[in-house]
Amino acid sequence: MTDRVWFGFENSYARMPERMYARVSPVGVARPDLIRVNAGLAEELGLDAAALGTGVGVAVLAGNAVAEGSEPVAMAYAGHQFGHFVPQLGDGRACLLGEVVGRDGKRRDIQLKGSGRTPFSRGGDGRAAVGPVVREYVVSEAMAALGVPTTRALAAVTTGELVYREGALPGAVLTRVAASHLRVGTFQYFAARGDVEALRLLVGYALERHYPEVEVRTAGSLLAGVIGRQARLVAQWMGLGFVHGVMNTDNMTISGETIDYGPCAFLEAYEPGKVFSSIDAGGRYAYGNQANAALWNLARLAEALLPVMAEELGGPDAALAEARARLAEFEPEFHRARLAGLRAKLGLATEQEGDAELAEDWLERMARGGVDFTLGFRRLADAAEGNSAGVRGLFSDGALWDGWAERWRDRLGVEGRLSGERAAGMRRVSPAYIPRNHRVEAAIQAGMRGDFGVFEELLEVVTHPWEERAGWEAYMEPARAEERVERTFCGT
């Protein structure tokens, strides 16, 4: 049964030189028990979800068995963590089982996270607790439903063992799916060692895997592709009020997917300077700083690629000029993507002078009025149909709404679309349901007690984010004062 589920496992990264990874075996656990298999994702990947839920399948998902065709490796990478370079990080609690080619023809990594020590563990136990696994499963699947490029959760199991952080916690293993696990830090690892051959190989591998449409296959082309995807990704995050929380270079993918849902959270009251991460004391990765953080990370990728670019362009000066020109493309692309997203959320189908100022004024008034980010945009769609009481009532001072609404209505009048059509479009880009922090925390706390019913219900809601449903009204509401979750944690 398991052989059939995992038939077709490929291992292209394991064919790369062995200095790029360590061959490992997942470390088995005492009493693996299934939390959930993502049947929809399994279907996309051409896997048998029912078989994954059997004892043999759960053994693979827990690391107690290695499926036929799998060649598990722990990938090597480095990274800047809160601005400080660490020359060796790597998969310290994860192993890449291999790759599958899904029904859509796309190649994806299958990785176990929390599968035990590797040569990159740096003294850690290599394990994961139930809480971070629940968080990553819920938030990554919510992001996928929201249309954000992201890693996905294929399955989660409990281990029947305890892991020790501040105290003893029940253990779990997440099966994660990604376009690949190549990171900015992967390139930094080899640049720090002066290994230009490895950098060349990585450039070719990344272009073939993630940018097959690129005709000029150079390090500069790869840099440009990553810059564009990351600019658009961060614009999407910000359009949803998402705060990643730990945007280190080892948490920025070459594919342009969101990865590593540690201390992440979603805004409630709109605050551009909001920080949730317990380890981000200086606000480096605050909501409003995410574009700057992304550009800083991309500059580190450019630095890592300079030796290859110098070979391609005939010298270091030309390479540096090329890198600077590519990096200069980030801000315009980010602002284009962000403004396009804001226009859609404001119901604007055309581009007019003054749209950026209108959007920024709306955001500023939301901040001054303490307006919930998600509800503010959602109720704005009601106002587009003539019912502005809901959105006005979100402001601590209704005059803040009144001062903006007249200009907004004048701008809508320029387009002449029917109000129902406009509102429907707005609701397609401003979700009703997000994984609100207190809801995620409730699922985590219940899961640590062995109750995954809260997790299942929340997952059902956030993976259907657009259409309001009877019985789900409470999931739209912000946390009450006593429910607020102001700090989120990595779990490592």
C-alpha cells in the first residue's frame, strides 16, 4: 500500500553534490497517531490519502519507516537571523524525503518537519511540538485558500513522546510540501565558503525547477525572478494583514513561496508597526517593515550570486552594476502590486491619478480609528452597495469614515459599474475569514490536550475564506480583550 502511495518518488536534489546536504534517516517515534491527512492536496499530488491514513502510511509520516524510492536528506544552508549571519544552519529538525510530480506536472518536495536530529541540529533535539505543527498546518492551508504562494501541509501526526521547551509538550511531525526548499540561505552557505562551483550548480538547478520560462539562463536572470516574486508575495501578505514575524534569509524561498510559519500572525486592529513575534524585540519584521526586510534579504542573495555573475559578465564591476540594477526593480514592483491589490479591495477597476493617496488615506484612518483590518475591508464591500453602517461602526470616531467616504464615492462614480458587481469583486479579494490569532491559539491549546476538534473546525472555516456562511459569524469577529494574543512564538 505504501509503495503504491509513494510510487514515483524522485530525488533530483539528492543527485546534487553531497556537500549540499547530509544523508539522514528520520528518527522513529514511540506511538505515532494520525492527526490529519490533507486529502485534497494528496489528490493533487497523485497520492492515495486513504493509504496515508493506514498504519503503514502513518509510519512513513512519523518517520518510523522510509518509503520505497525515498532518499532522505537534510539540506545545508546558512542565513542572516535578525541581521546576524550564521554560516551554518541547515535542516536541524527536518528531512527531505524526496520529490513527487503531481497531476499538474509540477515537481514538489515532500519534507518531514520534526523528524529528529540531523548533522545540522546544533545541539537541538530535532523535534517539533503539537502547537507549532497545528499553527503551520492551519495558517499555511489558509494562505493557500487565500491564493498566496505558500508551502502546504500534507499531514500531521502526534508522536506519543514529549519534547522539552520551557516545559514538557506533546510532540508531533508535520509533512510539508513545497515547490522546493531552496532558500536565500542556501546560496549564502556556499558563497560563505567560496564554493563558486556549487553556486553555479544551484543557479542552474533553481532556474530549471522554478523559472523554466526564462530564456537567458544566468544568475542575473535568477536574481530578477526571485526579486519579482518576492515583491509580489510581500504585497499579497500586506493586503491580507499578514505578519510573517521571522523574515530571516533562511526563511525566504527562491520559488517565491511563503515558508516557516513560526511566530506569524494576522493583524486585527490595523497598526503598521505591529509586532507579534516574541523574539523580534526591535520590530525588525513588523507588519509595515516587511517590504524593507524582503529587499534587505534580496540584497544578501545578490551578494551571494556576485561570483557567478562576475564570471558571466566579465568582471566584478559589471556584476555589481547588474545586481544593483536588479535590486532597484524591487520597490517599483512591490508598489505596483500593492496598489493593484488595494485598488481591488477598494472596488476600483481602473487606474486613476490619486488612487494611491486615496488608499493610503483609508489605511491611515483605519489606524487612527482602531479598525479591524479584515472586517474593515469586508464591510467596505457592503458600503459599495449603499450600506455603510457596518463599516462606519468599526471606527472609534465615525467622522474618520465620513471624511473619507465622500471622496471614495466620488472616485467610484468615475467608473460607472453596477454596485452589486463592484461589491462582489471586493468580496473576492477581502476575505470574511482569516486564522485569527485567538482562534489559532484555541486550536493549539486543545490539540495539546489531545483534542483536535477545534483544529478541524477552524481549518474548515479558514480554507473557505470568501463566502460568509450561517453559523460561522463568530469566526469573523476580532478577539475580545481577554482573548487577545499579542505574542507568538517560534517553537524551536
